[in-house]
Amino acid sequence: MAMMQTFSIRSSKQTELIDITRMVQEAVQKVGVKEGLCVIFIPHTTAAVTINENADPSVPRDILMELNKIIPFEDRYQHTEGNSAAHIKSSLVGCSQTLLIDSGRLLLGTWQGIFFCEFDGPRNRQVHVKVVADGG
């Protein structure tokens, strides 16, 4: 059994990490899968998804601060839209994550959360979540 759900996110800043853990967990519970996999896919070339600490809000801020230092908004980019930095950040962070589902819950560490990464906002975005039940 597999089921895909899509939900929308509205970012409010140029770069932002938005905790989507609760939304993804609700998607898993809606399907009712007890054991399996959850794939999160971001269908945008200037956004990404990552798993990191969601207990201390300074962690996502620090991640963005360092990404913005390493990949500045302005450089000698050739892309005419002016958002090359966002494309590069998206490629480095990645557009998908796969999580285990155990007893109907996402298998995350104590301090881990799932973050939608906005690198070219503010924008309306989509997040695809596919839940797949174990076959055995």
C-alpha cells in the first residue's frame, strides 16, 4: 500500500527553515501505516528539505547564516533570474528525505525535526509526502 499527499507552505522570508514535522507526521497518521517508509519530496529548484535539531530555534538560524555566508546572494553568477544562490543551496541540501515509520510514528531522534528550506522566498510552495507500507 502506498499513498501520496501534497500540502502547501507559504514562506515569508528570502531564506527560511520551516518546521514541517507535525504536517508530515499527520500525513503518516492519515494513511494509517504502522510500519514502512515516508518519502518527502520538494518539487522546486530553489527549495529543499533537511532533518536537523528542532528544539533550539538558533540551530535553523545558524544553518541559514552559514549557508548565506558560503553561498552569497550576490556574486558573479550568470543566471539571469538573479537567484543562482538559491539554486546552489537547493542542490547542496537536497530535494528529498526518506524516513522510517515505526509503530505509526516517524522514526526521528529526540531532537530531530523536518525542515522545509526556503532559499528564494517569499513564495507559495508544495511538499509531497509518499507513505509506503512494509510489504512483509
